[in-house]
Amino acid sequence: MTFRPLARLVAAASIASLAVFVTACATDDPDTTPSQGVGPSAEASTPPSLAPEEPDAPAALAPTCENIISAATMQQFTEAGWTVKQHDFMIGETHLEGALCVWGDYAGPGSDNVAIFGWSPLTRAQASEAQNELIDAGWIREDVGRDVYITENPDYAIAVDEEGYGMTYLFGDGWVSVADSKQSLQLVNAPAE
């Protein structure tokens, strides 16, 4: 496993430092609004206040530094004496309700040898805004099927993986992940118990 320098976080944070902290807002996007599920026959026979409620959908598990990577990866970090610091997940001015995590040896002598992982849910509007901000800042877009990778320009990357990718965001359907290299994105998952 390759760990990337703290400077990668500084590169990502430089985009955020230009931004004003924006609180994530709920949207009325029809793709994110839950359906009501009350059919016409139920409406006609039952007053709205007495209509049976649908069971609540299970709440999505909130992303944390401990549940967006595998137990095996976390064990490797802890065996190496590493701990984690969680930061606000920002892409430019887009504030997301996810976890941005920097693993490193915070108890030892100062070092820029760290690993960066993040995962967050997001709406289509947030995804579009974040992607545009990254591209406007010189990052490079690559479409692979329905997924979108946006990586820092390798000419300005502090460190790159074997394929030449530095810090990279992966935008999926309703979520985004980030790691200090495209290769390291394999270690990031949707929150799991």
C-alpha cells in the first residue's frame, strides 16, 4: 500500500480555501424526493390525516472514517500506528455531508506521509457544480461508463500512482468518493457496518 504526502491534502484544501463555506441544502429534485405511495383508492376512502403511513425506509448509514474503508485496510493503518483525522468534505464551494479522512502517524515526528480517503452522498445538482468547479480549476475529466473520474492535472500533481493519476474524485450515481490517487479509490466504499 502506498501512502501519499500531506501536501495532497493541501492541494485539495487550496480549492476549498478559495470557497465560502456553504451549508448543503435539500433540493426539490424529483430524483431525490421520496414518492408518497398512497394510491387513488386509498385517498378516496381514507381522509389524509388517517391514511396509513408507509414504513420508513431504513436510514442511510452516515459515512465515517471507519466505515468507508474495509476493516483490513483500517487494521493495516492501526498496526502501523496510524490514526485518522476527519475533515469537512468540500469540493470548491460545494459542502457535502460525507467523511474526508486523513490517516497518518500523528503521534510520531512530523511527516507528510499520509493516506486520504473520502466518501459522500450528493445530489445531481451538487455533482454537476462540484465537477464544473474542479474542471475550471484545471482538473481533468474522464468518463468511464456511467462513472466520472476527475483527477488533478498530472503536471501539477505532487505525487501520482503507477498510471500517472494524482488525487482523484469518482462520481457515481448519488455519491462521490475521493482518494490521494485513482488507484487508491479501490479502497473506498459506501458506508458499511
